[in-house]
Amino acid sequence: MKAVVVSKAGGPEVLEVREVAKPQVKTGWSLVKIKGFGINHSEIFTRQGLSPSVVFPRILGIELVGVIEKTTEPDRLPVGPEKIFSLDTIQEAHRYLEGPEAFGKVIVLNREGNDDRS
């Protein structure tokens, strides 16, 4: 799979698209195929080396739109429909998001683009 990787602190020129291993789905995890993501301010700080806890290399892309490809919790997060993932606390995110450290919110959108929260 492809991921945007930063190997050292720097400007936009340090962003690289690389092939990385596809993560295995563990109990309590879901595998999300990313359709699109953005680089936000915290990731710019990460790229610049301004986040004290950052260890390079680092995979970027923490807010995303994607499709759940595999899951161990199909009743809560079913495979299939496109979703918006806005993540509150991130350890690692990329074209496929993995890790119990990545806590977030999932909003299921209907065909009209409205979320299904009620």
C-alpha cells in the first residue's frame, strides 16, 4: 500500500509517497482504505520536527474519508459504506489506518451527504 512518509524534519520536500506493508487487522481494529486525506496543522508541526514526541520515519494523514475494508466489529463499524474519520488523538495514520492508539469519531454519511447521527 502507499503512504505519505516523512523521514526527517523539513519543508514540504521531505514528504515522500512510499510503498509500506499493509497492516493486519487485530481484535478491536478496523482496516480503512483511504479515499482522501488532508495534512493539518499538527502534521505540519510534525513534518517540521516541532512535536517533541515525534520519531521519524512518520506516516502522515490523520483526517480522512475512506471505506472500512476489514473489521473485527462489524455491528459497530460495518464493512463498506464511505465514512468521514476525524481523529482526536493519533499515533499513526496513513492510507490504511491502524492502531489502538488512534481514537476517533466515525460519522456515517447517507447518499445526500448528511450524517446519520440521531
